[in-house]
Amino acid sequence: MIASIAGGIAAGVSPVTLAEACLARIEARNGQIRAMIHVDAPAVLESARRAEREMRNGLWRGPLHGVPVAVKDNLDVAGWPTRLGSRLFGQSPASRTADCLVRLQERGAVLIGKTNMHELCAGGHANPWFGKVVNPLDPGRGTGGTSSGAAAAVAAGFCVAAIGTDTGGSNRSPAAATGLYGYKPGQGLISTEGVCSMAPTLDSVGVLARSVADTRLIAEALSGRTLSTVAPVGRLRIALCPELAGAAVDAAVSDAMGRWLDRPDVDLVEIRFPEAAALREAGLTILLYEFATGYTDPILASPDLVGAAVRSFLDLGLAISPESYCKALATRQRFLRQMPLLMAGIDALAIPTCPGLAPRLEDEMTCVNGEWLPWGLAGGHFRRWANMLDMPALAIPLPLPGTLPASVQLGVLPGQDARLFDLAEALTQH
């Protein structure tokens, strides 16, 4: 999609026209979808006009020049408030822009606005201040989270791509619900300077977009690195690991995943991870403890400025002892050392991104083989392994009859982000 937009711009389509179209869609539909919570139209149009002037003067910054991109409300953009989907931090504008977004702007991207999210990345889908984000694919469904508005903004055409964060699956979850690609990089690839942390051990900045190519292009801009290799993909050995999910999967999801992987150039193997429960428990301990470390003081100073779900989340974190936290960190390190051995000779893991299709808007439940189960609680089973094991992961949509897609995620060993995109490109081209 970005390539076609860049081609249109090269042929004379104005970045201002693109920005105006996005703003018009936001004006028409955001009241119902609630994806955007801050849009500074004059600033957006000025950015688009600047891109147009640069192009007329012969300065072309690349395929992102003039392309509208939305930003989750926990990344700083100078002059815009960073509220984290909450009232806790008020309306004061940020003094600087997050490092990764500076790189994006240097490539010419136009930031279209800030997106709704689960409050402080800890509250539920019913944000008490900005409302539930509605899935553009089906008004009776939500998008999951915590990058809920970022996914909805892309799916609704409010932007071409969006920048979110992923601490326990927060990019991949809403990508799965909305038929998008959701990328979680390996830690350290994309700077988190200027990003409000939830749990520093697990935090990452990622991308929500409509194709592998778009996702890779945005990730390269954010990281300042080329994310492709010269090695041919060839025959692939992909591992299934049911224990890492450790929960039931709806037949529609498992069948779609089976069909997608059933190809002559893929050898499927099954690997064991008998300590998956210990991995999940350690991940939750780290998440809760580090959130409490960062947010106890401001929340306790103004408890009425956060919702009940955030206060409950904080209480869970405060109940964790430093000893339990240190033990969880040690558990993580042990598993990090084990993964290269477990993945020897394997190109990627393939694990369902979610147990079912997009959750109901009313209660964020998803149907798994006839039983309605909480969508949010699935995060620890289906997605947090990638954060705990520092594995780059990409959620990939799997079309199904009807409006709602299934999703599979590929995961590779730390440092193999470029290889991940190469594999995903090969697997989605046919």
C-alpha cells in the first residue's frame, strides 16, 4: 500500500490531499469508532504542506514522504499531550518527540494524531475516559489491546499505518482482531526513548500495518536499520509448540493456520516447552512488579484520575515481593539461554495470535469452540512468550469467510528481525 501511495505522490498526488482525506474520515467516523483521542488538524496539514514543498523543491525523503501515520498515546510527540489513555498526566504538551518518531519524521511521514488505548496499558478495553474502541470490521466487536485505537485507526483508513507498543502482545492482539500485521521487534532494535514505559524488561515499540512490506518499511524507519537479508529463504522448517499457548484454540483459527502452513516448501515439526507455565507466571510477575514500580506514586497521589481496572492492576503489582521479582528475572534469563538449543535447525515458531476471533465489544469475550472466554487473559498464553524470550514476532492475518479474520504469529530468535520479515514475505506471497 505504501508503495502505491508513494507512486501516486511521485505522479503528482498531493500529500495535502492524502492528509485531508484521512482527516475527513476521522471527522466522519471517529465518533463511532473512538480510535483517535488527539488530532491537531492544523499541525497535520502544515506537515503535509511542508512535505509537498520539499518535493516541489526536489527533496524526496523516500517512500514514507507524505504518508499519514498514527501514534499510540504513550509515545511523545512535541506539542501534543501524552496522556496514556488516562487523566493522570493532564493535558500538558510533550517538550520533545520520541527518538523513533523523530526518525520516522526524518523519512517524511506525517503524524496524523494520537490513538486511544487501554488506560496506562493496564486498564481494560472499557477506557473510562475515552470509551471502548469499536472494530471497523464489525461494530459489535472490539479490537483487543492495549494498542486498541492504533489498530482501529489503520483498519478504518484514518492513516496508512500506526505505531504502537508491545509489552505482552499489545500490538499483535489488536492486529489479530482487525486483520492487520502486528510487529513486535527484538528489544533494542527500536529506541524506547520518549516512550512511557509499562515494564522496561518487556517493552518494545512496534508497527501495525496492512502488509509485510509496509510493516518492514515503517520498522526500518523507526529503527534506522535495513531489515532484509541477502540469504535466500528456501525450504522452511517451522515449529509448532502447543505448550507455549497452553490453552484451547477455536477450530476456525487452528484450521486456518493449518491451511496456511500446509505447503510443499514447509516442513512442520512440533517442539516441547514443558516449563511454559513457569514462563507465563514469571512474565506476569515482571509485568506487574515493574508497572507498580513506575506508577505507584502518581496513582496513589491522584487515585481518582485513573479507572478501577488500573487501580486493581496496581494492587496486584504491589502484592509482589522484590524476591519474587528477582526470581522471575532469573527464570527469564534461564529460558533465554535455552532457546537457541530448542530452536536449533528451526526457522521460526508458528503460534496462534489469539484463541478466537475478534472479541465482543460488550464484554471483550471471544468464542472458543462454543465457549465464551476472556480475550485479554489470553495474552499471557498466546503472546507474552515473545516478550519474555526477546523473540521478534509478527502477527499475520489469515482470511476467513465473513468479515473477521484469524491470525498466526511467527517468532524467530533474538536478533533475527530481518530474517523474520524475509520469512513472512515468502509465506504471504503465495
